[in-house]
Amino acid sequence: MYYTLMKMKKVLCYSLFATIILFIGLFTSCSGNKDHFTIEGKIKNAAGKTLFLENVGTSTLTLLDSVKIASNDFFKFRYKRPDVPDFYRLRLGTQVINLTIDSTETIKITGDAAHFAKDYTIEGSLESEKIKELTLLQLNTSKKYNRLQKQYEAKEIPIDEYAEQINKVVEAYKTEARKYIYSNPLSPSAYFALFQQINQLLIFDLYDKTDAKAYGAVANSWYQHYPNSPRTIQLYKLFANSMAVLRGERTIQVTEGNAKELFDIALPSIDEKIIKLSDAGDGKLVLVDFTAYSMKESPTHNILLAEIYNKYRSKGFEIYQISIDADEHFWKNASVNLPWICVRDHQSIYSEVLKKYNVSKIPTSFLRNREGEIVSRIESVKDMEKEIGKYLK
């Protein structure tokens, strides 16, 4: 009996030890899976083609891996999971699929090489599905935007109608995108929605009071949960700078380098002489005004500017007005009698200066202080005199 009990104890101990080893093995295996994410699936008509996995950083694009798609259309990537939500993309030729990795372990993609960037399905990542929806929304917005540009170029619509329609197209995107942002500001899709662009212009404007609230909602949520993430640091700095500019506390500094040089402008006047914004001020407070004289609102806009100009000119105030009129002859006739500095950008709606200042609607004005710094964005002529008064005391 003693022998039997001892034998049973040995068997139980051995079984328990084996169970513990098995459990540890399973736990280690699961932990290993959690350290990595997998993206796999099938792409029809892509056998033999190379698919790339890239990480989309705050300012860089990094190639992580590549794979030649098998004859059965199957592909698979396995890569180290990021510590905080991050963005990736699959690239096939020039077509890309945007994805995000947060708590997901496996994402499955099914598509066709011919329409890789649009007609695909996602399983395993709700946030990546939302990013697909936002990408398609941006592509549709961009298509409408570019169509309007071509109509304006072909003189099928006047510039005031062009501006009105552009604003409607952009606002339609924002209306939909805000649903993703405010429903869950902490989500990767909220962050993604903020940074979509059209022709290198951010759709959500950092220096627009309404849009700045959206940046603030996401920045604060990410700061609370991922304070050390490079994306959080970048976003929070942008938002803090946006608030400071909107309050008239500091200059716009959205990129590295000398802000004065970054926001300088050099364009031809009526007599073809190049006039630089940095030279025009000469220690004065300068209103940088983007406009188009062919807009029906232009005469009223310039009358209001004239009243302000006459009132503050003797106190060290100047206007540097930039026209984006496509018709040079019309611009010259319209501006010849204006008392302030008038220049024109022949690139019109494709102006690089518009992109530099992130101007998506006209008229739009900025204030440049006596030190040569852009300190305020003015959304309405009604607010202009109040803003000017802050810097001419």
C-alpha cells in the first residue's frame, strides 16, 4: 500500500510538472504572438509582383519588408508590434493601402492588383476599415477639387464661383471627417483624418478656429494616453502653436528653420519689379492679404481695406496684397490706383505661396509684426481692425 501511494504521488507530481511546462510553453507562445503583428491575404492577378510593407512616420517613410506574391496570390508579413498605435501601408507599384496597428494581431487583406488601392476588403482591424473609408473620402474630395480647378483654368467658371464651390467641397470632407474625430479622438482614424491633404494642403487648417478644436480634441486624448509617442509630441506642438497664433501670442513656426525666411514672399508688381514681403515692411506692421480682383466681393473688400489703411498708415501700417487672378491685364487695371503694395502670383490657384500659408479660401489675411514674424491669421475683415490695434499700441 505504501508503495502504491508513493507511486501515485510520483505520477501526480510528474503530471503536474508536465502541465506546468505545457502551460508555460503556451503562455510563451502567446506572448510571442503579441509581440508581433501579421498582415496577410490574397491579391488576385498579382502573382510574381513585389508587395512592400512600409511604416508611415511623422515625417519619414520607412521600408520594413517586401515579398514576392506567390502563384496562389497569397502574401504574408510579420513584423514587430509598435508600443503605441502606428501607421503602415502596403504598396504595390504606385498603389497603396493605408493601415494602422494598435491592438490588432492579424489583418487580412483581399483585393485585386488592378484596383489595389480602392477595391479591397479588410478583416481583423476596425480602425483600418475606418482609415479605408477616410482614404476613399479624401480621394473623392480631391477629384472634385481638381475638377473645379480645371473648370476655372478653362474659364468655364469665374473665380468667385470657383472659390465658393471649393469651400463647399472642403467643408463636405470636414463634416464627414469630424464624425470620426469626435466619436473617438483617441483612435488612429481620428489622427489620420486630421492630416489628410489635397495638393499638399492640409484639409483641416491649424489656424482656423473651428478646425483647431478638432486638432485639440485629438492632441489632448493622445497626450493623456501616449504622452511619449512622437506623434503625440508633434501633434501637441502643432496644436499649442495654433492656439498661440490664434490668440496673437506668437509667430507661426510649423517647420524647422527661420520662420522669417520660411514665410517670405517675392512676387512682381504692376511694373514687373519683384517686391519681397521682407523688404516691404521695413519695420512696419504689414497686412498680408490674399485676394482675387475678379471676385464679385473684391470691390467691397478693398473699400474696407482702404478705410483701415488710411486710418493706420501714418502709424506704421502697410498692406502687401497678393492677387491670384489668372488674367494679368485685368489685375493691372484693377490694382493700378490702389495705394498699397500690389503683387500677383501668375500660378494663380496653383500658387506655391498659397500652399506655404495653407490658404484654401480667399480673401484670407495675415498680420506680420515689426520684427518680420507672422503673428495672426484674420478670418474676417470685421476682426481686422481689432487685430491691428493689438500691434500698433
